[in-house]
Amino acid sequence: MNAAAAQVLADGVDWGAFAVNLAVAAGAALAVMLVTFAIGTAKGLHRIVDVAWGIAFAAVALTSYLLSAGHGDDARRLAVAAMTVVWGLRLAAHIARRGRGHGEDPRYARMLARAPGSPRLYALRKVYLLQGALVWLVSLPVQAASYAALPLGPFAAAGLLLWATGLLFEGVGDFQLARFKEIPGNRGAIMDRGLWSWTRHPNYFGDFLVWWGLYLLACATWQTAALTLVSPLVMSALLIWGSGKRLLEAHMADRPGYAAYAARTSGFFPRPPRRIPREAG
């Protein structure tokens, strides 16, 4: 047995093959974002990058699954690829349906209105390439899990449970909100029913669980656990303090009834609503 093969047996990971995967996965994420940039520029609608977010994760997962054949445990490879693809494509389809018939996202419109130089190149750098880099970084557990040669164990089982719970929160929360908005009398009203009475952001909380669940599948060895810990931490920061919860709540703050809703409803982690009288009107 040569030294490289002995090291793979000792670590449980083929680090050389994993390094190649990192480069190819970056290319896959970049390709999705560049194609989306071309479409968004042609349509004058950069909000479609939000659809590409989930698709790019699916592309990285499929790339890692194909490249890791013969290097990682087959059950782990298939599980992490399927979990990521299901999550990514569900999210992409939901955002595409939600945005159908709408104009540019106000966030991107404001950003590009203040862009120094060419708005097109600014959008490429600050929207598409940045999101492509984040896809690559956040997907590190998906890539690493694909190259772990050890069989599935308790961490993987816990990860699957977290992922399933998160996907349920996302799907049910999105469905409840969509049904609420379909009722004409609810136009401009605050959604405070179902999961939305337990947390102001069931979809973001679902994302949080999904990515910590995928991280647990990468915890086959202490090396992969340490290497990929940054990914769920970054995703958690984005959801809570970055472009998720913080920006949405700033946008919603002036709506009638929102202050009372925020006072009785958890900002992120679900809990029963506080018993506070609702704001009149």
C-alpha cells in the first residue's frame, strides 16, 4: 500500500480528490451564476439570482456526487446529494412562483441605482459573483461528506432528522403564507397564523436546520467536522443578521400591527406566542 492510500485509510477522506472537487464545484457554482447573469441582464431583472441560489447548490451537490464516485461511502454520497438537490430545487421553484409577474426586487433596484460606474458590472460583482462564492463556501459540508469513506452513523441520522424538520418548516411556512396572501382581505395584513405564530421566520429557521443537518453528515471525521464548521456558521449569520431576518424586518417595521406581532412572536427560534393583547386595528 502506498503512502497516499494509507493516509486515506487513516483519515477516512481522500484529500487529493476532495481538493479537485473544491475547484470543480467552484466552477459549477460560477457557471450557474454567469448564465443567470446573462438572463437577468437580457431581461433587466436581477431578482432571478434568488432562483439561481438554490439551483447553484443543487449543481454543486450533483458535481460532488459524480466526482466522488469511488472515493466516498456510497450511502453518504447519495444522501447528501439528494438532500441538497431536494432543498435547492424546492426553494428555487418556490421563489420562481412567488416572483412571477413582479418587477425588480427593491433591494437590487436600490443597490444598482447607487452603483458607481457600470450598473451591469456592479451587479455582476456584488450580486452574482458574491452569491456564487457564498454557495461554494456554504456547500463545503456537502462536498466534504461526499468524500468521507466511513459508513453512516449517529451523526448522519441526527443530520437527516434536522434536515427533514427544516424542510418541513420551510415548506409548511411558505405554503401557509401563500394561502394567506391569496385572500383579498389580507392584503397588507401581518401573517400571524400557523407556524408564523411561533416564529416570525419559519422559512429562515427551516434553512437554519437544513444546513446544520447537512453539516452533521460531514462530521464523519474530526477533520471534516472542523474544516466545514464555517459553513453552517456563515449560513446562520446570513439568515439572522445578514440578508435574511434583519433586512426583512427592517422592511416590515412600519406596517400596522407589526410591532405587536413582533412583541408576542419569537424572532427566530420557535416558541408559543406570548400572551400580549393585540394592537388595535
